Amino acid sequence: MPAPTLLTSWVDGADGSGFPAEHLPFGTFSVGGDRPRVGVRIGDQVLDMPRLADNGLLPAKLDGTDAAEVFAALTLNPFLALGPDAWHAVRARLADLVCDPASRARVEPALVPVAAARSHLPIAVADYVDFYSSLEHATNLGRLFRPEGEPLLPNWRHLPVAYHGRAGTVVVSGTPVVRPAGQRRLPDGSIVFGPTTRLDIELELGFVVGAPSQHGRPVPIGEAADHVFGVVLVNDWSARDIQGWEAQPLGPFLGKSFATTMSAWVTPLEALAGCNVDGPVQDPEPLAYLRLDEPWGLALDLEVGLRPAGADPGDPPATISRTSAAGLYWRLPQQVAHLTVNGAHLRTGDLLASGTISGPETGSQGSLMELTQGGAQAIEVAGQQRTFLEDGDEVVLRGQARPADGVTIELGEAAGRIVPATP
């Protein structure tokens, strides 16, 4: 099969960047005191979608809905709800507009420099589910928590373990994260209240649901991807000491619900079509409703950057972990199939996160809990020692994909800086 033809855009700097015409991620933005609206990134520019619609450069109707109204919305939800046919048609039209030199004069006035735009949370988050999909991560934590026993609990290889999180505290990249407070049990057995002393990160992929499903009807595994619009990076911040004390016997609560950071830009699944790879062999074979008929791993390179407090803001964050999403044991269609098998339904704006992604090698772990062996071995970051996060530390998650020869896609980063606990 011949290699796909690379797209060439007239937008300066787009070709060869992480945001070429093959990418076109969606988000919401504003300029100055303007009302937020939908935008699509190309290179270092944002396409103002309502302006394109008002100028007649987009279809007037999308599945019977006025396009100008869809793109003037405060979030992507109205567009996402239209489903795969509308998503594909709009992306195809945008690719034509930014690649056809004859369109330049009409499209250029709708370009806004990224530097002049303020990004907002791209979706109104309906429900938030955090899975536990990485075999390496689950094994690493199991060895820390149960050093004398089997690292994996009996159910782990049979179903995608998950918990329902707090949708209302999902925040957009760049939002400061206030150090949470809660109850902690000290080594001497006493119980105290105060700010967490073991604040951690979790490197995750998030999947944004577009087309909803019917309540009471499970989504078959072969239809799962049709409901998912795109991918973001997610940092599901974790207060390990608060979580360890409260999660007996139920799951995460205050140790997780204070903040979850997601990218400002949602990369369409369609843009990652060339990144599908075979995932790891699942043993034992999953039950019938979880069996995949085709490869569904995503070859995405991921990294965690940390800029410690006091470092020069102009210095790049130090990379403390590199890994890949290709090795995730439980994949997106399986997560969707399991989530809905009891009749629960998908809603537009649902955020489904993978859980921490870790690799098998040293330096490929997606949390400080793993990188520091539960805080027992400090790591050096830009000349400073860290076991867990300190006030002023900034964490930046990045991701990259190569869906075709000569094409590199950068996922929107997920960044957050720790600020002191509320008195």
C-alpha cells in the first residue's frame, strides 16, 4: 500500500510542527474579555470556528443543527454530540481550508495566535471515570503495598478496574493546583488533619466521549470507538497519605477529588488512525464481551516533566519519566464495553482516563510513588531532591505520536503548578 500523501498547509510554521494539518485538535478559547468559543489549532494559530461559520466557510448545517451556534458554544459538547459523521466532515473541510492556497485570503482573518488566546476547559465534563489499565503500574503498586504477596489482586486480569471520580474538579492545563488537606494516619498510629505531605502525579491518557449511548443498552466492544471523539493527556493528582487512610474499604475520595488536570486541546481519534498497534497479550483470555477483534493499542510516546520550585521559569522542565501508551493492558474499547455492560450509559462530555501509565524499565514509571519506591528513594530534579511534590513545583505532561512517515503530532500538554494549602 502506498504511503499517504503528506498535507501541505499555507499556515506559516504548521508543516513539520506538532500541530500540522493532519492533526487539527479542538478546544475552546477567548481573547481579552471575549466570550469563549470553539477553536481548532493549526501550528501556532487557532482557527476561530464561529468566524469561519459566519463567513460561510463551513457547512451551514451539521446534522440539521446550525453550525454557527454549535461553534459559538462555551464548550465542545454541542459539536461532540453530533457524532462521527459530523466530526469527519468538519475535519475534512478544515484540512481543505488550511491546505488550499485559494482559501487563504478568506481564512486568514479567522486565525488567532496561540500566544494571544486564553484556553478554557474544552468540555463540560459529564462523568469522570479513572481506570487502572497499566499492568506495570498495578504490579509496581502491588509490590509496594503487598511485598510478601501476589502484586495483582485476583480480579485485575479479568476486568478493567476503575473508580468514578469527581467531574466538577477537572481543570484545564495551566490551572494552579491547591495542595489538598485531609486526615492522615501517622506512623505512631495517631490521626491528624492537615495538608498532604505525599502529593503525587499520575500520567494518564484521557478519552473524551462525544456520541452518547442509550441507558440500559450495553455498548458492544465493536461499537465503542464510535462514541469517542478524541484523546487528551490527564494528570489525576493524588494525595497518597490521605488516600491510604481513607480508602479502607472504599475507593479514592478526598485523596483524588481535589483536582484532575486535562489538556486544553482534544486530539481527534481520527488523527491517530495510523498509531494503532497490537497491545500486550491478555492472559487469561477476557470474557466474550471484552474480546477485541482488532489491534487497539495506541503508539503514543509520553513523558513527565518537573520544574521544581525556585527553578528559573524560563528553564524547561526536567524529564523524570518516559514511557509509551502502546503497552496498556486494558484498551479503550474494553473500558467502554465494561463501563456500560451493566446498562450504564455514556454521556456527551464523559472523560474516561486510562489510569497511570508505566513501563517496565526504570525511569518509565508514571507516578512519583513508583519512581521513589513509595518515598524511600529520592530522585534528583534540576539539582534538587524530590520524593513527592513540594509547593511551587510545576508538572508538565507531554505526548507525541507519529501516525505516518513524516508526520508528528503533539498532544496538548497537561500542566499544573502546586500552590500552598488553603489556611
